[in-house]
Amino acid sequence: QDRKGPADLLPEGTLVAVGTDDFNTMLNGLKNGAVGGIFREQEVKDFLEQPMQMMQGLIQQGLAAAKSEAGLEVDLEQMLKGPFGRAFLAVTHVDLPDMEAQVPTPDVGVVFGLEAGQGATDLLEWGWATIQAIAKAELGEALPVETVMVGELSYQKIPIPEPGAPSVIFAKVGGVSMLSLSEKSIRP
């Protein structure tokens, strides 16, 4: 099987990328290694308690909104179980505004990729569906989703109607779900 690593799924000239071929192994290594030891220290636990509570509150608010606005039931613990394979976060490019070309806003290629293992929830695909469901509940109509073909690659995008706002892009490339704010970040 020709299984590409995270760097091979990104466009040539990507500025910075952090990734792994096995997210679960990386996470377990962090938890059980020196970094995890730091987070097991009581002083660090005490220091992080309030920010973690705030983050958990925001997550719970988001899940409550998904349920009330779009009728989506979510078992967060089950969703996060995995297993997950390849994963990355990258900045592929930064294009500054060009007034002569009538491009008034920058195009920043931030892209997140995550491969769901067998039996795991595809979190990015779920996120894509959730964005659409919540928007439909809020707006009373579905967002306009465009399917774009570039060579053999097909991806979906939601153009944001605000002037200068980036589109939201979802693609599956080599078995990895990718979410981005720039079409240039999705490599054909």
C-alpha cells in the first residue's frame, strides 16, 4: 500500500508543518513521557485548573448548541476514543493583500488533517457536517456547498458571503480528512 506521510499530502513549499504518522502513539508517548510527567505535577495541575475548566465549559456550550440548534447528539468521549492515524497542522502559505490584483485580504493557508482509524469517528468530517447543520438551523437554509474538481481530487467548499472572508474547505486526500481556509492548501 502506498501510504503517504503527512508532509506528502501538503503542497510543495509549505512554510511549516507539524505532524505524525500515528496520532495515538504520539499522544501516548507525550502522556507517558517527560512532557506528561510535567502535567502530572500538582503545581501544574493547579495552574491549569481554571483554563481547563473554561475550555471544558466552552466545549460543553458548543455541544449544547449543536444539540439545540441542529439536533445533533454527541458522545464526546466516544468520538475522541480513536484510533487515529496520520495527523498534521500546517501553514502552507501566506499571500498578502494585493490591491492592484483586487485581492484586498490575505490568504493564509492553515490546514488541519486527521486520519480516522477503523471504527473511529472521522472528527473533521463530523465537524464539516456540524458546521452545515448549525448554519442551516441558524439561517433557516443550507449553506451553499460547492464541489470542486482539480484533476482527480474532489473537495467541497463553503464560500462565506462576507467580503474578504475565506472559504471553508473540506477534502479527503489519501485517506486523511483535511479542513482548511484556503484552496491552495489542498494539494491535488
